[in-house]
Amino acid sequence: MAAETYAFQAEINQLMSLIINTFYSNKEIFLRELVSNASDALDKIRYQSLTDSSVLASKPELQINIIPDEANKTLTIQDSGIGMTKSDLINNLGTIAKSGTRSFMEAIEAGADISMIGQFGVGFYSAYLVADRVTVVTKHNDDEQYIWESAAGGSFTIVRDESGESIGRGTRITLHLKEEQLEYLEERRIKELIKKHSEFISFPISLWVTKEEEKEVSDDEEEKEEPKDDDAEPKITDVDEDEEKEKKDKKKVKETVHDWEIVNKNKPVWKRKPEEVTEEEYAAFYKSITNDWEEHLSVKHFSVEGQLEFTALLFIPKRAPFDLFESRKKPNNIKLYVRRVFIMDNCEELIPEWLNFVKGIVDSEDLPLNISRESLQQNKILKVIRKNLVKKCIDAFTELAQDKEKYKKFYEAFGKNVKFGIHEDSQNREKLAELIRYSSTKSGEEMTSLADYVDRMSENQKDIYYITGESKKAVENSPFLESLKKKNLEVLYMVEPIDEYAVQQLKDYKGHKLVCVTKENLALPESDEEKAERENQAKSFEKVCKQVKTILGDKVEKVVLGTRIVDSPCVLVTGEFGWSANMERIMKAQALRDSSVPMYMSSKRTLELNPLHPIVKELRNKVDQDENNKSIKDLTFLLFDTALLTSGFSLDDASTFASRIYRMIKAGLSIDDTADASSTDASTGADDDVPALDDDLSAPSNMDELD
């Protein structure tokens, strides 16, 4: 029978031309599309068989076979699906313009990715990404077996198959690969693509593989051909004929054989009911999709039904990956499937960045397959999926929190992510606040939640107090805690950089304001007597505060008496709405920071003096006696620099501070400072503005009291 030639419809011809001439690098998607089409064809015949079982009589098995042929440079994908009639071939593969074709072309012009091809119903043509000629053999129950063929030259041919080789039912697509695309004939490459894109197709995908097997053969002939050494002396040995014969019979040689191997052995466990899946099955599935050597810490398996239908299986790992917050890392670990066909694993809109450690899959029945980066941002269904995923993740974390040991492991690994979520996710901030844990002045080695903190609050305490710093060791002996410890008020230790950002967003918890003890306007509970005493002290120390402010100039905004210190002479506090000392340290450490930012974000510092400390009392006496005493200036600068260090700031001029300390040491050791004054000035860079210590304060008797 002569072949009939048909011209491609104009738009399809344009599409074919685009595919053939494309420079698109991700050509592997052709296999995903052809396998998905085969799966759809199998679904159709299976649905038909529900009402008429006879449709499966021609070929009962529902399967997909892939046959690479390196000799002929062809790759064949065959299914036992519904097949196509002659009219289907003409209509579906070339002449009738589909709306999908036009939509796809418009999407391409708008900058979309070619991998979207199957999402417009024209995935078959992706075969031409790797093949210069495609042959389709198909058999429908209602028609003869036909052959469709095209080299994409603007036309295709259809002829009835009279070769006598019946495929029973279904479709066999043979791709004649381009010379530069022969990698797709490699067994390893095909398995890799099936695992990536089509592992959870509900029908078995079998690959025609080459194996080497050992076969038992007799080696009589090999023995005869062995070379003999005429010069060698003859050896006489006893031979057991039965044993020798048995030995010969068991000789093994390697033989190349061909066989079918099922590639998609992992079943989509998310399609089963959660109560039907065992922990072992979850663990095996988790390891298969993540390549993690450890089992997961927790799993959340759920389905959403109604106007929107999707199933999700989310895993929380036991360990945080080393590149958890690496900027070049892919945004998340959620694989997006549509009807069990893998679509992408880098969908930024699917889950927020703070949940980038959660691994798993989402399989949507409703999500339209035209998933481009542009359409995803506008897709309302995806926004609903995202909202549900976040909600279920928080539920999973809350359930974990019921198990103290498990939650401790989780929080050690992903506590930063929870705090990041507080900073980023305003809608779920209250729920996430329940999950954060901190060490505190009363928690010991354990960590406490905000809820437990509130339960321990005293009756007259209204606020939640916290301190930020570089480490627990750095803050637990901070002078800022002295008064709070004396009043038995608990203070939370926030010692991670992310805490500074999180607490900026988490202003309060259940009506209790979060207050930083290193910032000004700290209102501690006090009695009427304490308030009256503080007012009296303010009057008596007014002159010394004014003198210290004059000496320090613009280094501080003001000098006041403080109530937060007990054992220390002074501390430096920052403005209520500016950066803390810790935040200033963090910002200075930014490699690409804008040096102009600290000018308006750095808070003005306030020096708080402790009116009950002997040093401050003595300083007041000196100011009252002679406010122009030169030692007052040196002592003031020494106090200020020390307060900088104890309050978490860095010294602006470490060498000048060091010179003051050296002179104190010399005074304590009764060393005459005038003998080597010139060399000291040269080495330390001290200037005339830094006078020598007063004789009264330099006496050896004072230094003897030091520990």
C-alpha cells in the first residue's frame, strides 16, 4: 500500500522548526513527555476496561517498554495503551491546529521555557529535540495498524503496516537520534531520567538492558588448545576421574544476555492512606528521594480535597545540611508533581525560604501544566498549596514540641529557620513564637519557651526581658543583668545573630512587651521608697553627670544615673529604637555593608552611672572639690572605655586605652613614669589630652587591694 503524504498545519510546522533549530540545553525533557503520553494512553484504556473488559483482550498487560538500540542509533518507547486510529494520527500529529500549539508559541515568544512543551498538549514534538526522524507504529482496537513517519520537513506520511509484525494494541515511537544526542542510548542515562521525571508513573516502565551472566560450560576444548612446554619435565599426579569430570562440568564463563528491567520500582506512597503506610516504608521513600543516609525525624502526610485537590508528603530531616543558608543553593527541597509526573524541584513559590530544610513531594491534580516562572507567580492554586504546606509544617513542629528529646534535636538543627520564619512570616508569627526556645537566667542548661517564661513571671512584672550578645558566656555575667538578678527577674539570652532580626518583628507575646535590657528607658519594678531615693540621688549627682558629659563630648548623648547596675560603676546603653551593641557588631561584620548606614542607624549611647559604687562616689567628691582636676578626665575616659567593653561595644582607639592601663600598672608597681615618658609617648601615641594619673590614685596601697 502506498504511503499517503500530509502537510503539517502551519502553526505546528512553525513549532517543529523552532524545536529543531533551538539551542535549548535541557533536551532530556523529551523522555518525560513521551513517557507521560504513554501513561495517559494506558489510563484511557484502563478506564475503558472498567465498563468493557474485552478492550484488554488484544494485550492484557498495561506497561511501558523502552528499548535503546546502539547499533541502529534508535530509542523506542512502546506502550500497550489505547493506541490511535488513522484519523487520530492525522488529527493529533499534524493537521488540525490545537489551541495548545498557539498558546505554547505565544508563551515561547513571551520568554517561557521550552520544557513547558508538554504542558500545552504538544509534548510529542519534543522528540525532535533529540531526533531528526520519528516513526510511530500504532494499533487501536477499532482500526488497523498504521505507521506514521516524519523527518519534520513540513510533511509526514501515514501507511498501513503490512509488515506482519503486530504490536497487539498501543503505540510504539521510534526516535532516530541525532549524532550529538547518542547519550540517550546509554542505560545509565535513561535510568537517571526515568528516576528523575517518571519514577512514580503508576504503570511499570521496563528497560531493555544488557547484562553479563556467568554460565556453566565444559572446558574440554580450552584444555586441548592450551600450549605445551616441550622442555618442561613431566609431572606425575594422581587424578580422580570423577572429580576431574565434575570440575570440568562446573567451568563458568561470562555471557552477554538481554533482559527487561523495571526501572520505576518506587511506588508513590503518598497516594496511599497515611494509616496504611508503615514507618519503614516512609523511611525507605525518604531515603530514595533525598539520598540521606539517616532516617527522617518526622513526617507529615496529608491530602486536601474540595475545590482544590492535592496530596503532600513532607519530611523533617534529623540534621541540617552544611549549606542550609547558602545563597547559591536551590530554594527548596519540595518536588512538584502533577498527576505523578515530575515537573520541577526549584519552585520558589511552593514554600517559603525559611522552610527550605523541609523535604518531600507535592502532587497536584488541579494544577494546570503550563507552569512557567511567570504563570506560577500569578497562579492562585499554587498560593493555596503554599498556605497549606506552611500550616502543616507548623503543625508538624508543634507536634514535635510535645516530645522534649525529639524537639531538642529539631531545634538544634533548625532553630534558626524558625526564627527566620518569625522575621519573614507575619501571618504565622504568633504560632512560631510558641516554638522558639532560649536559655535564660533561670533555665540552667535547658532552654525555655516564651510560654514557660510567662508562667514564671512575678505578679508585678509586665514585660519579658531579654539580652542580646555574641555568646551565652558573654551575656550571662553582663553588668546589664545585675539589678534584674537582684530583683529575681528572669532574662532571656538571645545569642544568635538571627535573634536580633526576629525580635525586631516579634514586639510582644500574649500582651507582654519584649524589652531589651541593654537599651534605655528600662522600667524595672520599684517601690515608692526606691523611687524617692533615686530622685534624691539624681539631684546629688547632677554636677558629676554634667562634668562627665562635658569630658566625653559627642561620644555619648547624655550621662544619667542608672538603676540596672549594682556591682559595676557604669554601663553604656543604646537608644530604645536604634541598634543594640550586638546589632552594631553584626552589621560591622557584613562584608558588603554600606558604610554610610551606621551613621543614621547606630544609636546614640547613654552612659549610666551607678550612684552606689565607690568609684562613682569618689569621682563625685573630686568633682565637688575641683572640677578642673586633671585626673578626672583620665579616669572618665578609662571608665568610658571599660564600659564600652563590658557593654558589648568595640574600642574606637585601643592603643590609647592600653596606654592608660599601662600607666595604672606602673603606678601600682611604683615605677617612675617621668624617666621614660618620651619613649612611652612615642610608642603608645599618647597625647597631651591624656594626663598622668593623680598621685593620690597612684599610691601602691591602692593597687595592693586589687585581686
